[in-house]
Amino acid sequence: MGMFSKAMSMVWVLIIVCTQGQPLKAPKEISSKLSRNPQSLSLASSDYGHIVHETPLAVFEPSSIGDIRALINFSNSLPNPFTIAPRGQAHSVLGQAMAQNGVVVNMTKLNGTRIFVAPCDGKSPLGCYADVGGEQTWVDVLHETLKSGLTPLSWTDYLYLTVGGTLSNAGISGQAFRFGPQISNVLELDLVTGKGDLVTCSAEKNTEAFYAVLGGLGQFGVITRARIPLGPAPTRVKWLHLLYNDFTAFCRDQEHLISMNERNDSNAADYVEGMLLLNQPPLDLSFYPPSYHQCITSLVTQYGIIYIIELVKYYANNSQPIQQVANLVKELKFVPNFRFEKDVSYEEFLNRVHGEELYLRSKGLWEVPHPWLNIFVPRSRILDFNEGVFKGIILKQNITAGLVKVYPVNRNK
Ligand SMILES: Cc1cc2nc3c(=O)[nH]c(=O)nc-3n(C[C@H](O)[C@H](O)[C@@H](O)COP(=O)(O)OP(=O)(O)OC[C@H]3O[C@@H](n4cnc5c(N)ncnc54)[C@H](O)[C@@H]3O)c2cc1C
Ligand SMILES: *[C@@H]1O[C@H](CO)[C@@H](O)[C@H](O)[C@H]1NC(C)=O
Ligand SMILES: *[C@@H]1O[C@H](CO)[C@@H](O)[C@H](O)[C@H]1NC(C)=O
Ligand SMILES: *[C@@H]1O[C@H](CO)[C@@H](O)[C@H](O)[C@H]1NC(C)=O
Ligand SMILES: *[C@@H]1O[C@H](CO)[C@@H](O)[C@H](O)[C@H]1NC(C)=O
Ligand SMILES: *[C@@H]1O[C@H](CO)[C@@H](O)[C@H](O)[C@H]1NC(C)=O
Ligand SMILES: *[C@@H]1O[C@H](CO)[C@@H](O)[C@H](O)[C@H]1NC(C)=O
């Protein structure tokens, strides 16, 4: 554990030496990459949450992995090392990529590393995979792997997040019930540790480092490369919304859908999520045909909350999964006829949040506070959660809730 206690103390324990406005007496190759430009400092003191604001002494702009090692070595050479936080795209909500009076490492500056997609020839013992830089965004990884007809298996809803950032958290979306979160879909990592060493780790090699860094909130080292398993990419998806007025039926059907996967049923869905449609503005009905907006609005007004199962079936060109979709929904207890379907490309589906981002940006509603909460609720208490929180707080007190998503994952994933 010695190796990690140093890394942990990077952020949690040690107080920086140079707080009285003294310049960092760094070697030239480091100081030339430390920016104190007000614009960088201001950017590095905010994030997507717009709740926490912590100003670093400097932003480090590495042009190589060696630069990151040198920065950590320099910090360790001081009597009181400074705090260091890697910053992906700062889509954190509570300052996780900040370093008060420390140094924020702008990982984006490393984007020069090509994404390498291994030829999928059946000879490679690992099967298909991509080697990607920790600073790469998932949308870039998707574009690059699709060129070879391949794709990562487990996603987040939004793709302008970095590989290092989501692997430091979890990376959960509607594919997690099948493949587990993104942190369960990593074959190997390269890390710069808190000692400045560059280590390769996996489930077989340097396992302590591997499992510490995955979901490690940036406290155990800097992820510079991740080897991500790939599968054949579908070309299109059937994308369904099923509307419920009853939370019990909604949960039962969601659990039924994910259980089909456990039984290896070939009809099983490829993606399952769920969300709330609340009787409060703005009522986003953009998924539904305009001719249905009136009756959906009436349903929401009548019940206060409508629960939506979001379901996807992937398919290849020229093989519409019409029968499989029919089998999937036939026993489900949504409000009769309130079933809506879209047919879009795989990429359009995975990148669906980007359209919302552009819309919200155009309305000035992207750069606003995001007091987001992500929690796992045990199955035994999910009905209480609906009564106490969805109905008891959000509905009864008419609290503007924003987006609320709720979907099941088995513990074994
Ligand atoms: C619109 C939106 C939708 C989202 N949807 C989902 C979702 O569906 N599922 C989901 O799981 N999450 C989702 N997230 C959250 C996201 O997964 C992470 O929580 C977010 O922090 C990742 O953003 P980032 O890559 O910009 O990392 P940052 O916010 O920059 O960093 C996150 C943490 O990782 C550390 N870090 C960054 N890069 C590295 C690295 N290379 N090595 C080591 N540590 C590093 C940072 O220091 C920090 O502690 C969403 C976020 C947004 C804004
Ligand atoms: C990090 O670098 C990128 C690419 O040069 C730049 O767009 C971004 O503003 C920088 N971020 C910070 C916090 O300096
Ligand atoms: C950083 O320190 C480590 C461990 O002492 C050493 O192996 C490495 O060469 C150093 N790297 C740089 C870039 O200074
Ligand atoms: C990384 O570089 C590629 C190719 O130059 C570019 O398309 C992509 O937008 C860059 N990504 C980031 C996050 O800067
Ligand atoms: C489903 O497939 C997995 C992997 O092939 C296997 O381990 C599991 O036993 C199967 N489950 C059932 C219920 O057949
Ligand atoms: C699927 O169809 C689209 C549009 O016709 C085409 O661009 C694409 O190359 C096809 N993909 C495959 C794998 O056949
Ligand atoms: C709930 O609040 C919204 C504004 O946030 C308001 O428009 C609406 O009328 C309120 N509804 C009720 C039932 O009070």
C-alpha cells in the first residue's frame, strides 16, 4: 500500500508550499508548461456543476506523458508536495477535477495520441480492442472504432466525456445490465503513479493499481492509456419509449427486460433505461410525433408523473428486428397504445445527448448549476423511493426536478 498512500496524499492531505504568491521554483521544462493565464485559471476553477469553485496556482499543459511524470517528480521533491488533479473535460459536478492552490493537469493537451484499433483477426488472444489515450473523448473513440466496424460495449448517456474521467468514476448507462459499467470493460491501463512511475496494469498484472484506479476518483494515478474491448458495431437501432402511469408495473417490466439477458434470451434488449415525465415545465415531448403531444400532456396532467421505459434493440442493415421487438413488448403493461418507436443509426442513438446539449446551449441553459445526484437504491426500497421522493417531494412540493432517470442493474454486474 506504500505506493498508493503517497498518491492518495497528493490530493487529500498535503498543503502546498507556495501559497504566499511565491513563484513555483520549478525546473524550466516544467515551468514553461505551467500556465497562469487568467483564462486558464478561471476555466480550471469551474466545472459542469457550477457549484464548487477552487482556484489552482497553475494549469499544467503536458505535451507528453513524460511531462506528467516530471511534474509529479518535482512535486515529490518539495518538502511539502502540492496537490495535483488531472482534468478531462471537467464534466464533474462538485469540483473533482480541481486543485485549490495546486496544479490542474490539462489532459486535453495530450490529444495527439492516435486511437489504435487492433486488427480483429481472431489471432489476437485478447480479441478486438482499442488502445486509447486517457484524455480521449468517448465520441472520438466511437468515430475511430466505427471505421473498422467495431464499437466499445458499455457507454455513458453523454459522449463528450473522457476515457480517464469516466474510468475514474464508473461509466453507467442502459448497457450496464448486459456488460457492467465501463470500469468493468477495461483490459489494461497505463498509469503515472503518485511516485512518478509509469506502470502497465490489468487484472493479471499490478492488480492493486488496476483496481484502485478504476473508479478511483483520480486519487491513485493518472490514466494515460486504456485498452478497451470491442465488439462488432450494429448499424441501426429500434428505439422505443413505453409510457406507464403505475410505478410498480414500470419496475416489474424493467426487471423483466433485464432478466431476459440473464436467461440468454436472443430477444433481449440491448439497452434499457427509464425516466420520469413530470407535470412541470419544460415538458420535453420531442421524441413523440406532434399528433400525440396533446394526449401525452393530458396523461401527465392526470397522473402528475408518467414513467417511461426507454428500450433499444440493435440491428444490422437489412435485418429489421420486427419480430424480436414484438416479442419484447408483448407482455409489457404500459398504458395501452402509448408505445412510440424511432429507427435511427447506432451512432445517432449513442450520441443522442449532443442534440440536447446544442439546444440547451442555444437557450443559455447548459452553463448553469447542476446539483446532480447519482445513487444506487436497493430493489427492496425502490417503491418507497417513488412514494417518498418522486411523489412525496418532487410532485407534492412541485420542485423543479430537471431530468430524472431510473433503471435497474443486477448486483453481479
Ligand atoms: C451531460 C452529462 C451526462 C453524463 N452522463 C453520464 C452517464 O450517463 N453515466 C455516467 O456514468 N456518467 C455520466 N456523466 C458523468 C461522467 O461520467 C463523469 O462523472 C465526469 O466527471 C467525466 O467527465 P470528464 O471526462 O470531463 O472528467 P473530469 O470531470 O475532468 O474528471 C473526473 C474525475 O476523474 C479524474 N480524471 C480525469 N482524467 C483522468 C485521468 N486521465 N486519469 C486519472 N484521473 C482522471 C479527475 O481528477 C476527476 O476526479 C455525465 C456527465 C455529464 C456532464
Ligand atoms: C485545455 O486545453 C484545451 C486544448 O488546448 C483548451 O481548449 C482548454 O481551454 C484548456 N483548458 C484549460 C482549463 O486550460
Ligand atoms: C520520475 O521519478 C521516477 C521515480 O523516481 C523515475 O523513475 C523517473 O525517471 C522520473 N521521471 C522523470 C520524467 O523525471
Ligand atoms: C482530438 O484530436 C482529433 C483529431 O485531431 C479531433 O478530431 C478531436 O476533436 C480532438 N479531441 C479533443 C477532445 O480535443
Ligand atoms: C448464459 O450464458 C452465460 C455465458 O455463456 C453462461 O455462463 C450462463 O450459464 C448462461 N445462463 C443461462 C441461464 O443459460
Ligand atoms: C448500412 O447502410 C448504410 C446506409 O445505406 C451504409 O452507409 C453502410 O455502409 C451500411 N453498413 C454496412 C455495415 O453494411
Ligand atoms: C409548479 O411550478 C411551476 C413553476 O415551476 C408552475 O408553472 C406550476 O403552475 C406549478 N404547478 C402547481 C400544480 O402548483
